[in-house]
Amino acid sequence: MKLKVNGVEYEIDPDWHDENLLDVLRDYLGLTGTRFSCGIGNCGACMVQIDGLSINSCLASLSMAAGKEILTIEGMAADDGTLHPLQQAWIDEAVPQCGYCQSGQLMRALSLLKENADPDDADIDQAMNGNLCRCGSYPRIRRSIKKAAIVLREAR
Amino acid sequence: MVQLTRRNFLIATGWIAGGVTVLYKLGSRAKAVAPTIIFPDKEMASTWIQIRPDGGCLMYCPRMDMGQNANTGLAQIVAEELNISTNDIEAVQPSTSDVPPLAVTAGSMSLTAFSRPMAIAAASLRENMRERAASRLKLSIREVLDDQAGFRATDGRLVRYADLVNEAPVFVEIDEHSSLPDLYAFDTQRQKKQVGQPVKPLGTRDIVTGAPLYAADVPMEGVLFGRAVRPPVRNAEIAAVDTRGVTDVPGFLKLVQEDNFVGVVCKTPGSVNAAMSKIKVSWHLKQTINQDEIDRLVNVDDELERGDLEHTLHDEAHRPNADWAVDLRFDVQVQSHAAQEPRAAIARFNEEGNEEGTKHLLEIWTGTQDPWAMKRFAALHTGLDEEDIVIYPQRMGGGFGGREHYEVEQDAVRLTSAIGRPVKVQWTRKDEFMAARNRPASAHRLRLAADETGRLTDWWHAYVTGHVVLARERLPRWLLPVARLREDMGVVRGTNPAYETTHLRVEYKDVDLPVDLGVWRSLNAAPSLFAIESAMDELALQLGEDPVEYKISQMRGELTRLKVCLERVRDMAKRYPVPEGEGYGRGFACGIYEGRCFVAVSADVYVDRDKERITVKHMCCAQDVGMAVNPDQLSAQMESNMAWSVGMALLERLEVGDDDIQSSNFDNYPIVRMADMPSVETEVIDQPAVPPAGAGEVALIAGPAAIANAIRNATGYRPLSLPISFADIAYGQD
Ligand code: FES
Ligand code: FES
């Protein structure tokens, strides 16, 4: 079985075929930026994008992910290291506290901005409600998404 | 491998292998300026800072990072002293073999205890560099002036630190003859470049790019995966184990069954889950676990009737039969830390020593507030010498007081020693709930009386709570009875009234509860202040006074810093009028944390009778924790505490079932989500002349009471029990 993550194709050892996507990413491929927190699809810490849709990878089987384009936090910046405007806004607004939830937050925010180039607070609250942050960085996430949205709109 | 690279890196820079120019020993003078009894190894502050041959600065982070970003504040102070930019400091988290023991990262102590020794160390290093510059330029020291990352001579010549360092990095030497250098960070007259600036926290870029940071991220050759069965409470003993079918699970490697422990090692994380689902354990419990039992144990009214509150904190001209204007009972339920990261650890035995030829027989990678305690525990557990064990502390995905103990680490050590390969143990979310050392439930009886002019005259606060710092799970059994003769500093926190009163009694009893207890963000201060600030609000309303003005008028005269916070928040809130109409309300609360942090909070709520929902719309928070080293990070902590305030006021309650902990995940222990989160406005009150105090848990003491008071304002109903649900609200008129 093959898995394509951040543009790179990986052959997955048969011992790992029954694992969920999260564990394969983290413990087989060493892409540990995607994190485990609840394991039941309730918190968004494990969020990645599969063919452009944000998915909780703790609930995704390997077979459903195989053959699709998977994007993880490690693939969010440009190849030359230039950060995505969302990542940059996250730094500028000093969003992370412990940081544990933030890969998932960024993945969800990325798909939100694909769906909606100019989200208001209500749009953000709705889209981001599945991504828990125990540290309570929510006000800064709201600000950063709006900031990045402006940057992305202007770049168009 | 992350850790090994880091060690190689340290060796390469000469940090841990010889080549050190000056070996450092701190003299008595520096000791005298940092009188912190719980930090016995403060001497070492200077070894944490070095100037590298390339002129850069490397700093060991003396605090364990879990989101409070204390190391960033310390780096700002170091940068201020060295005339460099904070972001040019390379910060490294030391292992237990890199530096002598450091105090546990807890209780918002980080900045208070560490800022001054580190400032002295960095300033001494700067002066050492100045001497080098003077001798190179053949000038007197007075002719060598500060400049960015170096010096400027009065004749205009520039030298940088890089010009002044040879092959080996430079540490500083201070002894009892050293004079105390000028401390820029603490100079109130000085225009500062780093301190007081909203510097971005260390490591933020790593977080947003998904770099490996937490224990479970550490890459490890040949690692296997394991887990053990967690007991519902720590003093439970295994009664029976059924492991049928475990060995048939694909990927299964080993079942480990020894004194009160059942665990497995498997090839993959998924096979661990499958194997663990086959294991059935029943437990011998020493105490019945259920909610009724908890309610019974903290029933303050029963205890008052029996005269059974054993500790008295204040007893001044107490009048038990005063004419009580307010006589209310407040309850707070058990709460769990629910940090976003479920704990994980990797352990590995090394018969030969590790790749660098050092001799550690046991290596543990984990996120912990107290790596050195971890090392001692591991030594006791394995019988190894402490020198043979090394703990590599990793960033924590939230701590909040819950990560001081040798637990997930112990599981990893047992399993790795059974299988002879490195083992990673990743707790599930349910394990994390089962293992939490929760905030105890508590019950408070608050009685207040005032004279005919409205002046507060009598104060009687009686409460019962579970143990906190002296919880059964935190101390060896033999020590408990002795330790408990003294006050539990977690249980008494926050109970000293901020208001002037003639007749005063504060008494409490602390008890063992049938769930595991420990230190939870702000300890007893938030529950106590919920009761106190609600009762004061009620007293003001009964007297027909505005609660904020009434509190200000009754506040102890010396508490001007608290008064300023409350006035500030009152004025901030004024800018947003409370909407007209049913269900809108505003409440205020304030409090003092650890005697040196002051905070006030306002909350605006909307209680929607149709949707049967309470929403916190907006909160304002003004806080004074002394010198504001990083105002933006102080704001971040205030925002975080507002999130926890909403959770504590409206959502969080550990569900306890019959002989079991039922909260097992975020679906049955809800925490604040984006849609629950109010907008938050913060104001940092800077006190440049007051040493900085940590702000990680301060604002939580006032938030829940502000929300409760807002609900009272919106509905006329006085919330008496946390968490408050819509169903509790008794609408008076109908
Ligand atoms: S870990 Fe997948 S949603 Fe929480
Ligand atoms: S930053 Fe800690 S959980 Fe979000």
C-alpha cells in the first residue's frame, strides 16, 4: 500500500496496514507534527487534509487515505520554507501557548479559508468549533484567521 | 534523533564536554539577592548562559515549558542585560545530566524566583565581556560603552562579542568578591529594549511548522509500543485479571504482569489498542467511589454542626450569632486538568551506555514539571543509581499543575525492561482522565454581616475541601499524618479576605476524597474566591449598593493595587453598555493571588430562556503581577484564564459513577470550545519597580465569580454551585 503525504509517496509496511492514518503518519513515517489527543474525532488535534478536506486522522483508516493527496502541517509552508500566511499570522499574533492543538487548528483554518475568503466571527466559530484548545488561544485564533484572510485576498 | 542531535550539538559547542573557559561558582553576595528556599541550587544560574565563539548567546531554559512561556520572559531579561535581541538567543531545554537539579516548575513561581539570579548572571557576563573589550582596545572600562551585541568605545571603535570570544564558549564567574553588576532589567529609570516588549515566545515557529516537540514526537530507532491498565484511583489494587485472547492479537509481543501492573508491548500503536481491549481487570477499592460519597465528605454544614473544622486561619472577635445579612452555601465540583496532550513517555535501557559514550543506563523522554523528582523516582523504582539515569524533559502540551509524578514514565520503564527494547507509552484520553490528580470538590459556608451604615462588620467563612498539596497521592503514606499536621498551602490559598472587617473567622477542614486529588490551576483560590466574591456581591445588592463601588469602599486600605484593578475593569466594561432586554447581565469580581498578584474581571452574559442556554459574551480583565516583562504574554495568560473561567463556571465537572470515573473524553467532560469563548479585553498594569510574578493561574481566581455575578445580574438568581447549568436557574417571578 502506498501513501502520498505532502507530495511524497511512501510504501507502507504490511504490519501497519490496519493502523489508523494518525499512527502511520506519526509512528511509521515520523511526521509527528500531527498530534493525538482524544482519539474519537472530538478535538481536531490530529487534523490533516485529504484531497483538500480537513479530516480527523485518528478516525481515518489507511485504506481510505491511500491513493489520495494528504497534506499535514509539515507540508504547509512553501518548499523554500516561506510560511503560509496563516502560519505567519499565528506567529505575529503569538497564538500558541502549549502549542499541542495548533497543527490541527492551522489545518482546519486552511480549509476554512479555502471555503470562505472572508470569514466573520460566526463563520470562524462554526468552522473551528471542532478544534479544542485547552490553553484557550481562541481569541488569537480568531484574529489570526482574519489577518491571514486579508493577506490571502490581497495576494490574489 | 532529536535528543541525540541536541546532545551532539551541546558537545560540539563545548557545553557539556570540557573547553569551558571559566568554571563558575556563585558567591554569597549573589545568594543573598535570591532568597528562595525552595530553589536550593540557584547558584547555577550563570552556567545557564554562555556566549558562543560566534558571539551568539545560548541559554538553558530553567523552566519546563507547558504553555506559560516563562522561559521567554527569562530570555528577555537575559537579552536586556546583554544588549542583544531576545530572538537571537538560542534556548535549549537541559536534561537532568546537563545541569544540577532545578526546582519543580509550579505555582507561578518561575519568574519570581528566577528572574533576578538570571539577570545577575547575564549582567556579570556582560561586564566580563566589557573587561575583555577594554583590554583589547587598551581603554579603561569606563570608556567602553554598551552597543548592540558588543561595545562602542568613546573614540567610536566598535567591538562585538564575537570579537571577544576565542574557540571556547564563555561562562561567567562570580564569587563572594564579585561586585553586583548594574541590572538593566530592574532599572526603573531605564528605557528598556527587551523587557516590557511583546516579544514572540520561544519556539513559536517550531509549533506552527509541526516540528517534533513533545515526548511522543521523539524519534527512536527500533521503538516498540506499549501501555498498561490504569486504576480508577491510585490506591486501588488488582483483584482479578483476564487476559484471554491477548496473545492472539496481531502485532502482540509481550504481556507484562507484576505487582499491581498489567501491560503489553506490541509492534504498532494499533495493536496496543487491540491488545488492551482484551484485558479485563477488576479492582479492590479502599473506598467507595461515587458522587454521593463526595458530597457527603465535603458537606460543610454537617461539619459545622459537629464543630469539626480542625483548622482555623483567622479568629478575631468572632461572633457566631451576628445578624447575618448573607448566609450562603457555595459548592464546587471535582475538575480534571484535561490538558490537550495525553501523557506519553519513551524509556530505553542502555547496557553499554549511549552513543556518546556517556554512561546512562536508563534514559527517559517525557514532559514533566519536575525532571529531577522523576529521576529520583526512577532510581527508587529500578534500584539504579541516580547518576545512571537521565531524564530528557520535553515540551508539555499543557500542564496546569498535573504533571509532577512518575507514572507514564513508570509504565514505560517497566515495559522496556521486560522486553529489552525502547518502548513508547502513549496514554489514551481515558487513561489521562483516570490518572488525573483532580481539583477537589469543595463546599463553602459564607456568612457576612454589616452595620446600619452598611459597613462590613462580620465575616465567617467555613469550608471543607479535599487535600491539594498534601493529597494522599502526592506523598509517601508514612509521611502523610505528619505532613497533615501543618496547613496544606493549596487548601488555604485565596481565603484571606481583601475586605476590612472587625469580626473575622476563617476555618476549614480538608479530607480524603474517593478520587485522586492534586494541584489544579490556582489551587483552592478560584473556588474560595467564587464563594467570597459571590457573597460580597450579594451583600452589596442586599444593601442596595453597586457591587463594584461597595467592594472598593470596603477594601482593606493597603490594597491599592487591587483597587486599581477593579476600577480599571469597571471603566473598561463601561465602554460596552449591557444590552437592554431580558437575560443580559454583567458581573464583577476581584482577588489577590499568593499575596502579590492582583486581578479584577468583568463578565457579560446572556441567559437565553428560549434556547435554555447561558453564554458568556465578553470579559474584561485587568491584572497587576508586578513588572510586566512581556505584556503580550501576560495578556495571553489572562485570555487563557478567561477560557478556564468559562469552563469552570459553566461546563467542567468530573463525572463520577459507581466505583468508576466516568468522564473519559471530551464528549463527557466538556471543555471550552471556540463557540463558548467570549471576546476578551485585557489590561496589564505594569509595576516596573516590583519583581515580576508568574501569571499562569492568576486571573482564574476572579473569572468564575464574575460570571456567577453576571448571571445574578441577568436573572436575579444567585448561582450557588459550579458548574452552573441553565436548569439551576430558578426564575423568581414565575
Ligand atoms: S485526536 Fe483525532 S480528533 Fe482528537
Ligand atoms: S495551545 Fe495548548 S492546547 Fe492549544
